[in-house]
Amino acid sequence: MIFYYGLLLAATFVVVAVLAFVVYVSYQHHKYGHLPGPKRQSFLFGNSEIIEAVQARQTTLPETMFDLHKKYGPVVCTFFLHEPFICVIDPKTAKELLMSTEYIKPWLSYRAFYKVFGQRFMGKGLVSEIDNSVWERHRKVLNPAFHRKYLMELMSVFNDSADRLTDYLTSKADGKTEVSLMDAFERVTLDVIAKAAFNMEDDMIVEDTAFKEAIGLSFEGMANDLQSLFGNLDPRPKTIRYRKNVRKAIQLLRNTGEDIIRKRLADQKEGKELPKDILSFIVKTAMVEENFNLVEMVDEFVTFFGAGQETTSNLLSFTMLCLGQNPEALARVLSEVDTVIGRKEHIDYEDIIKLEYLSLVLKESLRLYPPVFGTGRVITKSMDVVGYNIPAGSTIFFCNYAMNRSEEYFNNPLTFDPERFRRDEDKPLYVYFPFSIGPRSCIGQQFALIESRVVLAKLLQKLNFRLVPGQNLGVRERLTLKPAGDCLNYITLRAK
């Protein structure tokens, strides 16, 4: 008899829980029903067709949001399960939310940055920390290490890595070998951050090191973990092995970081001369004066590789993709490189300042193809957004990809036109922010732009590039936005 009572009690609990969830989902639908957006295809799963299409590589999330904004206007609400995804194109709202530390980042969007398949990854680094008070402490300490004056001392590192990349690509410059510039740029940006930030000796350009492979697998795992709600529960042996390999890769990254940091701390205590890299600067301040613990520093070690390598390689790839499709712009860049750099073997900081048109090209590439295509904030009180009331506790997302392609803010927005940033005819204020804006803007913005100009100038100084015909010139998504066809090129040597 007791068994049956227990069974009845369990069944009652399940029924009540299901009913409560149904009521909650109905409440969510009612709460956000006044916002424009596509019709839900399922009561429980909402607009699941969007995620299914993204996971099937039929489209990407930013491309989908761009299409939805064109159809429904500046505010679009979709549902992923019972959670509303509110995407906004409005500079006033962007200014209010992003220029203040009052609003936090949404935890759900950054959970896979913190842990991947249960393994601590970036932890509470600058990108993933959502508590603004904790983040402010880290940012205050790390800011000076990314000051322009400090970065100018790293010009030799940028030059050295760019030279070795040029040599690497020269070996493939027969005019008929298909070369993935996406792969090449992933190699050089990894090499730069490894040496400029941590004085690592491995050659990340030519050698396929275990560390390089671990970086790739870790970020692939993070993307899969973030897109799959139940990835941790998949019982198939193949996915169990995959999760195990991802965790091992992350452990390799974190162990490497811990070893490097421990050695640098020991050298600091012994009074040894430290290398002039970002870690030395941080050790002297964060871990000596501000008492950062080792776990915090390892979090930042992994974060530097994520923020400093992935996004910059994407920027370089998209820039070469744009130049390959716009021969007039390429001719102007080549002329500028020949005039400013000539045959110089070492590019100085003063040289890249003079590469004005190349800087415009990078800006325009970032407008059309922002590697980090969106950001979000949680609102603590209800607010009016272009006439729509958004309830308190909601997360508002800004899709850079969609904002930068809006005809309301840019003339001929789908046209690659670097000169638009000279003419001042567009309205990019609080719309164009490829490195985000406000206090939580990217700390490595200047690092990335200096590195990009040195690498591109070095390559274009000595090599010719031609896009391989027939490749996919669209975009693909793996947390960041990447060229779908890997920016395949034929390479030849430039005539001296």
C-alpha cells in the first residue's frame, strides 16, 4: 500500500511540475507577446527552427537576425525554448545600456566561456565575468598593459611574427596551390599573442604544436557546448570521447598558463630581469601589488588567447576577402604600402600611422564582418525601446552584423566602401562598435589593430593574392564570425 501511495505522490508531483511549467511558458508568451517577431512554431520550443538551421549550417544567427530586422523593424523577439531573445537596432538604447556599468552581461550567453563540459575554461576573465565590480578590479589592473605606449614596445614581436608568416606563405607561392589564409592568420595571431603576452618560445606558425591544437579544440568545444542545451547529457560513446578530449585540451591550456605564471613569479621574487611582455607587466601589478590569485591569472591567460587570437585572425581573413573582391581598393592599399613601407624590413609604429587607407579598409571590413557580432545586457527595470515596453529582467541583445548593414544608418550598407569613414555621411554613432563600446569595450582593440596593419603591410609588400574562384564567399559561425570558404587564395611573389 505504501508503494502505491508513493507512486501516486510521485505522479502527482510530475503532473504539478508539468502544469507549472506550462503556466510559466504561457506567462512568458503573454509577457512578451506585444513585441514584433516571427510566429512561434512550437509552444514549448518556440522558434526552434532558427537554432536548428544554425546547427545544420544552413545559416548563421547574425544573418537570421539581419533578415528578421528587415522584416519586423528595430525590435525583434524570438523564443528559444521558453526564453525570449530580444534583439534591438537602436543607437539610443545601445548608448544607455553599453556606456554604463549598471547593466550586467547575460549569464546564459557566457556560461560556456566560464566552463566547457564542466571544465573551467576562461573562468572569470575579462570577457566572461558578469559581476561588474569584480570585472572593474581586473580591468583597472590590466588596462596599463594594453596602453598604446606599452604596445609600441612590442613592434619587434609584430614584425618578427609577420616576417615568419611571409616566409611560410612564400613557400606556397607557386600561383596554383590553394592556400587557406584563415589557417595562416590563425597561426600568426596565435604566435603573436603567445610571444607578446607570455614570451612563449614555440613557433606557432610553422609547427603544429599540441598547444595550438588544444586552442582549436577548446574553442570548438565551447561553441558546441553553448549551442547544445543537452550536450553534457549525450550518452553516445562518440560524444563522451569528444567531451573528454575537449576537457583534456582545456586542461593543457590552463596547465601551460599556470606553469608560465609560476615561473615568472619565481623570477620576479629572485630579482631576475623579466622579458618585456604583457605578463611581466601584469605580474608586477596584479599579482604583486593587487594580490591576484593564481586561478584568476590563469583565467586571464586563457582569455587573452581567446580574445587576442580568434577575433584578430577573423578580421585579417575578412579584410583579405574584401580586398580580393574589390580590386580598386586592393590597388590603393598596395600603392600606399609601396609608398609608406617601400622595401623596409622593419615596420615602425610611425609607419603604420601613415597607412591611412589601410586603416579605413580595416574599419570597413569590421563594419561588414564584425568577428564578435553581438553583445547583450540585462535590464534591471522596464524601459521603452522605440515605442515598445521591454519588461524588467529582460536581456537586450545588439547584433552588430545587423546594425552595421542597416540602411537607416549607412548609405549603400552592403557596398564595401572604406572612404565612407572619411566622408562622414553615415550615422555610425552607437551603431558601429566592432570592439563594443563603453567601459566593457575590448581591452585589446589597439593591440589587434596594430598587429593587423603590420601583418597585412608585410604580406602585401612581398606577395600577390588572388581569391580561388568558386569558393563560398559567405560567413560561418563558431561563436565568432568567420569566412565560410576559409579565404582560399592563390599566392605569387610580387615583382621587386
